Amino acid sequence: MTDDEIPEILLVPDPRLRAKAKPVGPGDADQVRALAPRMLDAMYKAPGIGLAAPQVGVGLRLFVVDLQKQETPAPMVFVNPEIVAVSEEIAVREEGCLSLPGQYADVARPERVKLRYLDLMGAKREIEADGLLATCLQHEYDHLDGILFVDHISALKRNMILRKLAKDLRLKAKA
């Protein structure tokens, strides 16, 4: 992949989606600064509201989010994020994933979350979020540990989604 190329989003069952990403180190700074805008391009093109580096085959702890994609873009980049607090209150929200196109399920997660991370310049930051942003942050954070949203639902629902996705991908490949 060249520095200006939009990365391809991996699809389940690609094993790289299940690998735990390694922390971004000082030697990764240039790669991360080059990758983040390309990840945002891939996310906008898909279209989606979040994308983690493992979803484009890069095993680093990095993800991008933008809930404003239709209006004025407000991209956020999270390097080495760490969830430092979650609320006891749980919210159920329908989730989908660019690595499981067209598949959705209700997922229960903490309603609020506090995340500590580095920005692209290496500055320490913190964000507290609720609602859709909290769900999105937790969803993308999970990707860094090889966890997919379907891992948070019943085995029956998960198997139905994975079978439907496999069928959809077979049909698409034949077309």
C-alpha cells in the first residue's frame, strides 16, 4: 500500500481482525501520521463512523472516529487509547461494522466512557463520552484487542450473522 492509497477494509473471517494490536511506539510515529488520514478516507468512503487500524491490516493501537461525516467533518484520531472509566448504567444500541458489511445487532455496553489517549502529535488527551460516541469508542477500542461487536451478543445471533455474511460475500463474489 502506497502512502496515498486508501487502504482496503478487511472482512470477517480474516484472522488479522482477531489479533491483539501492539502499542504505537516512538518508531511508529511517521507510519501512524501517514496512516490516520488514509484510514479516515477509507471510513468515509465505506461509509462508516469509526475504523481501527487492525481493520486495514495494521496491528497498531490506533483508531479514527467521525460522527459528523455528513455535515462538517470532525475527525478524531486515537493513538494508544486506554479506557479508564465506564459507567454502571448500560445502554443498548444497534451496532454494525465495516468488517461485517450489512450486518447489525443490538449490543449492550456502558452508557458513558472515559478514554485516555495520545493525539497525532503525541500529546496526552482525555475524552468523556456518552450516547453514540461512547458506543463508537468502545466498539473501535474492542477492535484493538481482536474483539468484534458480534462477540457481545448470544452465540445463536452471532452464528446467524456470520452465516448470513458468508452467504452475502459468496453471492457478491459470484456477481
